[in-house]
Amino acid sequence: RKDTTTMKKERTMASMLARRSLAELTRASMRQEATGVRHMSGGSYKEELANTTLWRNVTFVGLPCIIGLAGYIFSQGHHHPEEQPAYSYLNIRNKEFPWGKCNLFDKLSGKCEE
């Protein structure tokens, strides 16, 4: 077993170490705030400028290509069937609707007359 003086020394050394490390962190954060610089990306200024230029160029080239492709796709005509095939499993009615035999949307739009 350790005697009480040794345990007190260990506790004081641990608390002293914790205080020092906290003080160092505080000083480091104050220095960072004083300069006003945040190094979040980890790169130098030249690397960040090169990345910014690269993505700006990608945007200026890619955006017109995407807009042009979308315009081309939407300008092409394509066939829409007029009537949906009458499948046996569609429009199964076990009981009548309160508004009649038609769908509600057909009834409200006036497509279905009873």
C-alpha cells in the first residue's frame, strides 16, 4: 500500500499537469483568435487557391453542358399513350364511393357523369 504523502504528491502532480495542459490549450486558442486565421483545410494558401480555381473552371464548363443537355433532352418529342390498358386488377370496387361510381378526381374535374 502507498502511504498518504505519496498519494497526495501523485494527485498534486496530476492536477498540476492538467492545469498546465489546459493553460497551453487556452494560450494556443487565444493566439489563433488573435491572428484571425482558421486552418481548417490543412493546405497552404497556394493549394487552396488552386483548388478554388479548379472547381470554378469545372463549374463554368460543366454548368453550360448540363443546361444544354437538359434542353436537348426536353426538346425531343416522345410518345404518351392516350388511354391506360384495362387491366383486370385495376378499378376493383368492393363497395360504392359516397360520391358515386367514378373516381373522386374524375368527378371533381367533370370527366365522369353518372
